Amino acid sequence: MKHIYLLPGTIFIPKPGEEVSTNLGSCVSVVLCDPMTQIAGLTHYVLPFPNERQTPTQRFGSVAITDLLSLMEEAGAKLSRIQAHVYGGGNIFRGLNLTKDIGEQNIAVAFHILTRKGIPIVHQDVGGVQARKITLSVSPFKVVAEATTPDSASDLDLSGFGAKAPPSEITVAIVDDNENIRELFKKIFAQNGLKVVGTAGDAHQARKLIVETKPMVVTLDIEMPGMTGVEFLKKLMEHFPTPVVMVSQLDAYGEEALQSMEYGAVEFVQKPLNFDQTSLRAMAQSLVEKVRAAAFHIVAAERPSASIAEEATKVAHTANLLVVGGNIGSPEFLQALLESATPNCPPIVVADSTIGYFLGHYLRRVEANCSIGLHIAGPDQVLQHGNAYFISKPYNGTIELDNGRPVLRLGDDSSISRQPPSINMLFSSAAKALGKDVTAILLSSFGADGLAGLESISSSGGQILLQHPKETKFSQTIQQALELGLFDTILAAREMIPYLSRFPRKKVA
């Protein structure tokens, strides 16, 4: 039996020998079957109806149910014989709280359409507060509905790619030659529920500590006496691979920070130059978030995913601007995306907090294999086709129209995002300025940044491409977007711009 996992925002008709399953929260699966022909299929829709600006795709019940009916009739089913089973609509909607009764609305649209079509509902398991797993096979027809706990260790989450949360207890080893920093980090981790298994002041002590305690995450100082942090990282990854968050106080170590990423470090944190309360608080928040994300690296690596039905309905969007967001784990995939771009591609604007610490070094490394221009964005940056513009720390970027041309504005309001540049701000402003003419790309990332922006893109009729979760171990934000149905297509990073080049567009400059 071939098993297929159905993503939110898609429909599927299994063949004999295929079994399709999907996990539901507030989403709804309508399973339709013609008992005589044994032709059956199911939906997994997220919202009841599109608004006037949104592209009508199968993430909406009004589209998904009618599309499934049409496909089944084309396959030989007869409308007068079709029966329905309805599942889901639980009150457990997570991520963006778009509306409190979304599950009830999703159930209502199913009942309304099925009643209007004269299709009897022979079984229903809807509402309540539980999640559900639906499994469908044909020849003979069989549908099974089970109550599930989406974040349990034994189940796939609603997106079908495994648990999104790190383990309840995260163990950390601190490696830094500065005793004051070691004590500061210990205090920060203790205050935030992270368990410190030990500290080390040099590479020799660090090796012994890591081998003996096997921490989930290591924080590693770049500038240490004797063997540097970068040199130690290389040896650690060769002999005892462990998620590592690199730490440095000096901007001059940008090249070393970039090299650390290439050796396998998962993130970078800059020590504050001034140890005032505001700087310490900001650094502590960043440090804890990145250590938790690094711990997620282990969880994701241990969770094999199911085969999936990978794409929502493709609609040939016009892309006059590409906005790209990502953070942890994204640099190598961003490079792959940029290297695939051609000189006639629309302007690209990038918000990526991970490369912000070494942006200049990163661009110099990447541009050798790129056929487009790469630029650190300046104030009131005019955007031209065949070029990519990067928002640098500590700025956030917004897209505005100036005489009909898109312009990137920069601001440094630190209250907007703890990890500038903000993906949400870039995506939301692009949606407001360009509506359906913008395409958003979300790469490897962790945390909530980007989800509200994707909702803005979707609501304005823009297109959303997500990096395939199988391509990166840091797919938490991508998984949440999938769960919410905020996508049009999922692709490997290198395939995204070639995919978009198949669709017509207007040049903006």
C-alpha cells in the first residue's frame, strides 16, 4: 500500500493500492464516494470562502468541494450516487487566530454546499476540541477517523512533517573564555527554563564537557585563546556533531561567523558592546530563542516524514516583486535561490536576520556565482529588475509605491522585531503596496515571524512559495504556514525562481 499525506489546501482522489491521510484541526475534510464505482476523494480546506481579492484555491471550502466533485465526475462517478462524510472543524486553531469560530464556519460551508448539491451526508465527526486524523483508501472504500494529539511524539503534526516544538527540557553547554560571560549565560538560561550541563573556558575543556554530557546545544565563542571557536567547531562537527550557536562580541569577525555557518553552526549571536539593561535584555531574548531553535534541529532530524500530495492548485500569478524571508538554517538555501535567478527576474527584497551579522561577507561570497546584482539596501531604495536587495541589521524594511514604482524604505524601530529585519513587516507592506502582483517566498525559519505577513499576502491575492520542509531541518514556521494553508506551492529553494519564470509578468523598472 502506497501512503500519501495530503497537505492543507489540497484535494486528492486515491487509486487502488493507495492510502491517503491528513491531520485536521479547525480544517475540514469532506470525503466523497460513489459506492458503485468505488471512486472516492477528500479535501483538506482551511477557510470557508475567499474574499474579493484572494485567488480562489483549494484552501477554501467553497472551491475545494466543487473541484473534488468535478474531478470525481470526470473520473466516472455520478453525482446522483455520491455520498459524503464530513470531518474536522475542531476548536484548536493554532498559529494565526484569524477568527474564533473558523472551525464552525468550515463545517457550515460543507453542509451548505452538500445540501445544495443534493449529496447525502452519511457520516460526520465534526466540532469539539480534538484534532483528527483521516485515512482514506478505495477498492474497497474505507475511511477511518481517529482523535489525535498533533504535537505528540507519535504523530505527524497538521502539516504532515513532524513535531514543531523542541523537547520540554533543553540541555546546553557554554563554551567561552570569559568567566563573566559564562556566568551571565548560565543565569539567562536558568531564568528561561534551559538546563546548563556545564561550562568550559577553552577547546580542551569543551571537548571533554561535550563528550561526557552530550548537550542538545552548545554556545561557542568565536574568539578563544589557542584553538579558536571556528577551528573547534570544524573538529566538533567532524567527530561529535552537535547543534552549535556561535557567539562573538566583535563585528570584525564577520568572515569567521560566515565560515562557522559553512562548518555547520546553526545560528549566531552577538554579545552586547554595552552591558546596560536594555542591551542585555535584547541579547538574552535572542540567545534563548536561537538555542531553542537549535534544539529543534535534533527533533526535526529524528522525524521521518510521510510521502505527500505537495501542491495546492497552481494559478499563473504575475510576479512584479519577490519578497523573501528566512532566518535559522536559511543562508545556504538563500544562496541557492539567488544563484538560480536570471537578469530578467523581478526585483528581489530579502529580510533574513541570520545573515544580518555578516551580510557584507555573505554577499561577497555569493555574488561570484550569481547573474543578478546583489545590494545592501540603502535609504529609499528604488527596486529594479535583475537585482536583489538585502535589508541589513538593525533596520526593518517596508515596500511603498512612489509614482507607481516600488521603493524599499528602511526604519530602525527595535520595538517592531527582536530579530530585525522583520519578515512580517516586509511581507505585509508588499501586500499593501502591490496586492496580487507580489510573490512571497519563505525559506528555512523558526518562530512566528513571517506568518502574519503571509496572511497579508494571501488576503491581497499574492502568491506564496514555501521551501520544501524536507529540504531543511528548521521548518517550524514553514510547517505552521502549511497548517494554515498559507501557500500556493512548496518547492526546493533552487526551483522557486525557475518555477516563477514560467508565468508572465510586467517589468517595474
